[in-house]
Amino acid sequence: MKIGCVKEIKNNEFRVGLTPDNVKAYVAAGHHVYIEKGAGVGSGFTDNEYVDAGANLMDNATDVWNLVEMMVKVKEPLESEYPLFHDGLILYTYLHLAADKAQTDALLAGKVKAVAYETMQEKDRSLPCLAPMSQIAGRLSIQEGAKYLEKKFGGEGILLAGVPGTPKANVVILGGGTVGMNACKIAVGMGANVTILDINLKRLEELDNMFGAHIQTLVSTDSNIERVLKDADLVIGSVLIPGGSTPKLFKKKYLPEMKNGAVFVDVAIDQGGCGESSRVTTHDDPVYIEDGVVHYCVGNMPGAVPRTSTIALTNATLKYGLEIAAKGLEAACENQAIALGVNTYAGKLTNKNVAEALGYDFTDLKDLIG
């Protein structure tokens, strides 16, 4: 199969879909790999490293898109890339379609076979290609939140850990999944007071056993959220419904009750965000203030640490990509994780959560490929 990878064009996105080691694996399996010149520079990979691994370098992205059968990316295609879609192309990347009608329409019109990292799910319900970026985003959320608590950014001017004789910051984490657990780990490590909320009592028990007396666990209800937000200095939104729109747990009516200069980091913004007051921001202009609360809603948080993110992501995506390339997408869908990753196929929407979020018709993938 002809495999392609191009330079990401999203704002301050320095990750890359394939590393030189990945290229070597595809070439060893008998495939041809085409890389846009400079695609890996932001993650610290030179063109010469790709050539040494067996890749064919291409002068521009258009040539790669037009040539390949499977495009491996990191982030969703942007509008300028939609005209490059072609019938039967396998697109293997993060998509987040529930919050992106325009991209969904373009993929359907182009009859692209779109495989989304974020909806691939193993039999144990784990999300293998989302997990590494969730780990990074969770840890980054505390790092970024701590920074924007500084006064010069509009924050309260409070140190998460405090010092002897001063109060520690109160960190509230909405959602105890991979993002929330990793945010909790860093917040606890920095010495903050941490409260984490989730609707799953079993998950709360796991977190309580993991962190013990260092955290407070609460069942996620509107009343509990409203109560803890009043004293919160930093709030992390880490709620996830795979493929679907995120529920708005962080409501606008809570903002006037919160501390002036508190910070809200909405890690769920790729799926529409879990805050009613959330809107997508970029690394160039990451925050805005509403009702005195600093909002950080960057849609590609892990792009800030591209070397770590690229290696972590491709460690997870490579084996599935090799399976798709070896068997073709249809046969590879015998693997449940890959089948659940298929969001569009032959002009049909094949992910139920995305279809419900956008109000579109859903078609079972099994009816299309047998």
C-alpha cells in the first residue's frame, strides 16, 4: 500500500503522524511511504532520517495526498485540505467529528474511509490511540493552569502548592478518566488540594485507593459541582463520550459564584467542550476571560510538547496502521478496535455517537462491508 504523511497545518501543531522508525516498519512490511519535506522537523525528525528509513520525500503536501492510498496524520484536516480528499482514500488520524459538521460533510462528500484514533476501542473498552494524548493533556492541564493562575495572565496570583503559612490552591477535576487521573497525579504531586468528580462510583473508588488521603472524591452532580466550584482556584474539564459531544457540566451560571481570577482548563474542547462558556482557542492566543474566570480552551494541547506527543502517539497507532495497510481496511475491520474507529465510509456516517451529535443518519459499517 502507498502510505503518506504530510506536515500538520493546524495552529502551532508540531506533531507528525509518522516517525522515521514508523516508516522503517511500513517499508519492512513491503509498503511504500511518501513524506512531505519538513513534515517531522517540528518534532525533531529530519528529512534525512526519513530517507534513511526508506521514505520517499515529496516537495509538497498536494502531491502526497494525490498519490497515497492511506494518509496518516495527527490532527483533523482543515478546510484547505478538503479538496484533496479522493474516493476510497483511507484517512487515519484524530477527527473529533461531533464538533465539526463542515469536516464531516467534506469526508462524506469525498467518500473518504475515515478512521478516527479517538473512537478506536478495544474489547476491554480502553481507547488505545486516545490514551497517550489524554495522558499528556491531563498532565499539561495542570502545568498550563498553574501558569495562567499568575496575575499577569488575569489569574488570582496564587501558587498551587503555596508555601508554609499560605493556603494551597484548590484544584477541581471534572471527570476521573485518563485525563482526569493524570491531571490529579500532577496536581497532587505539586501539593494542591484536589477534588475529583465522576459519575462512576467504581472509578471513584479506584481513584481513592490510588491517591488516598491526598484527594477528595465526589459523585458528579450539578449540586456537587456548583458547591466545589465556589472555592476552586483551578478547574480541569476532562469529560469524555467517545465520538460524541461532551456534556456541558461547567455551566455559565456558575461563573459569577467563582473566585475572580480562577482558571478553567477545558481539555474536552476537541469534542465541543464541557463548559457552556467554552470556545476553541489556539496556542497563539490561548486564554480569554469571562465573568472574571480565565478560560484556557486550546484544541491541540499536546502539540505544545511535540517530541513527547509524537513518540507517545505513534507508539499506539503504528500496529493498527500496519494491520490496515497489510489487509486493507475492510479485512482489517475484523479487529474490533479498527472497526469502531471507522467514522465515515463510502459516503455514509458509520459512528453512532457522531450521527446523534450532528443529527445525521447512521449506517452500520457491517451493512457496507459485510
